[in-house]
Amino acid sequence: MVARSPEEDRAFIDNLLRRLTTHQRALTRQEIRRLRQYFASRALPEQPTTRVLEKHGKHVEDDLQWPDDTTPDEYLVSLRDTILNPRGGIYLVEPEIELTWTIYFVGPVPYRWRGRHHGHSIVVLFNAERLLWITGFQAEAGEAYVDRQQGFWGHRTH
Amino acid sequence: MTVRESSWGALEPDDRIGYRAEWDNTLDRFSAVVQAYGDQRLDQDIATQLIDVARILADFTPSLVRMQLRQPSADDLRRLGILSAA
């Protein structure tokens, strides 16, 4: 395991995403691993922030996509697991409206995270230029929801 | 929706991206419920609520357009009797 500073990590990811969005190609195994590690450990909040609580309120408490008793910490765990899931997909969306790229991590909904109105995939969105978490929810249409966002797959869901 | 539109321009781009993504998913959910309605799998009171929601969505179409949010499909609205069949 190579120890890297947060600045080195950030520079690598910035550079990788810039090349990826320019050439719109498939990711290598090493790139997939680095992206998953970076977004799971550095971009997704470690603790429930104001945004996490807001999204937990909407998707867990109001929409019942997760089981009723899912805490904000557990909501974060489910998103982190989705990012790290080797069977999950990585999708990038072109900036047609807001002029900034968005990266989606997509994975199946494990049984333990199925609420009364669960979806068919968990999707976790980040701003791919500022490397900040945007939201995470369960998509009713599953992978088809992601497929129609007019972007491209860096790595297809298995 | 009126409140959302009044603050739309002041939102951070990430918040608008998130809201659009979530709204898109909400309309998938709406379509799934309309499908259940078409298959006569909804209780009458739920069907009535669904039609009320569809009317509200149709009324807010200009706001949805201005915010570049997905609109309910014409097929779904027709199925609920909100739009007449062409």
C-alpha cells in the first residue's frame, strides 16, 4: 500500500476525471479502485452534516426508501458501501445545464437497506469538478434511470 | 413548487443538480403508481389522491419548464384523464 497525502490524492483524481471527461473512455481497474477509495473516504462526509441530515430526512424519513429506523450514520454507511461495491457502476454526466460534470456511483440495493418504497439501485452523486457530495437515493427505475442521463459509463454495473 | 421556484436561481448549482436528479426519480415513482392505476391495483381513495397530484403537476408545468425539471409524461396524464386523448 502506497501512502499518499490528501493533496496528492486530490491531484490524481482531478487529473483522472479531466482526462476521462475529455476522452469519455472506460476506466482501468486501478483507476476504478482509486476513484472508489477517494470518493468513499474523502468526498463523502464522514459524519452527518447539514446536507446529510437534509437528504436523510427526504429519502429515509419522507420517501421511505430505506427502512424506517435507518439512522443518518447508517444512511451514510449504505452510500459508502455503494461507492465501494466492486459490482457497482460509475457514470459521468455531461454539464449541459449547470456547466459542471456530475459523477454517479450506482449499485444494487442490499436487502437490509430496502424500505417500504425502496428503489432498484442506490445512486450516489458528486460534483466531479469540486469533488463534493450532492445526494444519494434509491432510483425507482434502477440502472435505466442512470442510463438516460445523457452521460457515459466509465465502468458498467456487473 | 412556487416556493422552490422563487429561490431556484439563488441555489448552489450542486443543489439544483441534486434536486433535478431527485425530481426525475420522483416522476419515475409517479409513473409506477400511474401504471398501478392503469392495472386497477389502487384503492379508490389512493386513485383519487393520485389524480389530485397529477392535476397539480399539470398546473405547475410552466414552473417545471422554467426550472428545466422533467415534466410528467403526456401518456401518464392521459391515462388519468388530465389530458384528453388526441
